[in-house]
Amino acid sequence: MSESTTPAATPTTASVNKPWHGVLVATTLPFTADLEVDYDAYAEHVAWLAANGCHGVSPNGSLGEYQTLGDEERARVVTTAVAAAPAGFTVMPGIAAYGALQARRWAEEAAEAGAQAVMLLPPNTYRGGRDSILDHYRTVAQVGLPIVAYNNPIDTRIDLTPDILAELHAEGLIVGVKEFTGDVRRFYEIKELAPDLDVLVGSDDVVLELGIAGAVGWIAGYPNAIPQVTVELYNAAVNRDLDKALPLYRELHKLLRWDSKTEFVHAIKLSMDLAGRRGGACRPPRVPLAPELVAKITADTREVLARGYH
């Protein structure tokens, strides 16, 4: 990859009308030495991602350590992202909560802040059935912002199966889904049952497979550290340019797969530090990684950076 700077993305008509399309970075959150949120550093990071070709950000997701934030912190992260975002750059906050009433409140605050869409997990502690899932999305949909469902059964123990997603979409409750199961076969069943439901790549290490299948967006982790090459990879994948996408993917995959491991927050923040960005420490319950993990992530990151990717 050349050292030339990738220009900021110019929004297409589709991305303006459907702001959840494109590469939306699930942003990490910088903390001060005493683990307070550094809002100025976060604003700079949002602006930097926009300048390096990304299409938007998704704050307050798992990568943003939302579970460790107080209500005021969580709300201010969203307003900070919106204020830092240039025209045409999407802010799609995660609004995960224990129940529908809390999630609806986060959706209302996102709307007031100027966010264009929201991303919503099913109830993330109560292992409810179909009726509970439907009620959850119906309640939040009352706010009126487009909702991208987030299917992460690894964490929530609730699987938004293709038939449930089709029902949610048929009722007009969701516009898309961030698919994080890692099962690339899911894409085809989802599109068979809900052809007009947008599928977004949910894990960095399946971006090629879902991109060539027809995904229209990527809620991405590693652009936090290397935005230009990851946007280049996404564009090549969705354009089915395998001559370009496949070699890039092979070179990046060792690093991208950290996004789907337990240590994904640590890993991406460490990669950011190594790339000259502000990654830094995580809040508890995350504690510093074991030395052997630090060494492995460091080696994988340096291998990518040595190729000139950024």
C-alpha cells in the first residue's frame, strides 16, 4: 500500500439516505491516567476516523466499554461524537440496556443529540423468548430512529435467528442487523427470509466473506488503528474485487481475528498504541493482559504495520 493519504469518504445518496451503510467504526474510548473519560481525545479520534475515509462511528458499543460507563458519561460520549462528526458522517450509538425502557431512553437521548440511527442488542441479561424480544424492539422503535439490530448470542445468550430477524423487519422495527455469530452461512438464510433487510458485517474476521455475499456495511473494530487499509479492504470486498481484496485479507487476517476474541478491547487498544494512536488502558473488570498475549498482539500488529498499512 502506498503512503498517500486516503481522502475522506464522500457520502453517496445511498449512504445519506441509509446512514448505517459503509464502514462504521465501533470506537474505543480513551481514558485519562485515573480512568476518567477523555472527551477531547475522543472527539479528536472521531474526526481522525472521518478524515481517514471511514463513513461513521458507533459509540457506546462493547468496544467502547459502555458497560463501565455512568449515565452522564454514556450520554456525553454520544454528544461528543455528534459534535466532532463532519457533515455526512454517521453517528449510530449502541443503546444496549437491561430492558426495553432503559434502551428506549438511550434511543431518545441519541435522537436529541442528533444521531442518525441506533444499534440495539436484545435484552442483555434476561434470557427471554420470542415475545420478550419482539416487545423489546417494539418499545424502542417508538422513538422513531432507524434501528440496526445487533446479534451477539455469545454475550447475550439470545440468538436473533433469521426467522426472528425477518419478523422484526416485516413489522418495520429494524432496518438492518449487525451479524456477529461468525457463521457466514447466516447471511444467505437472512436474505432468503428478509430480502430487504440490510446485513452488516459484525466481526472483522469475516469481512471478505460477507462483503462478497452482499453486506452493505461493517461495524468495524480495527479501523480504530488502521483505518485506511481496512476501508480499502471493505471497498474491494463489497465490489467483489478479489484480485485486490484477497491478498489484503490474507495479510490482515491474523490481526483482524483479534476482534472476535475475548481480549478484543485490549487487543485493539494495544494495536492503536503501536500504530501511534491513543489506545491506552481499559476500565475494570478488564485488567492488564498477560505478557504472552501482549507479545502475540504486538507481533501481529507490527507485522501489519511493517507492510506500510495504516
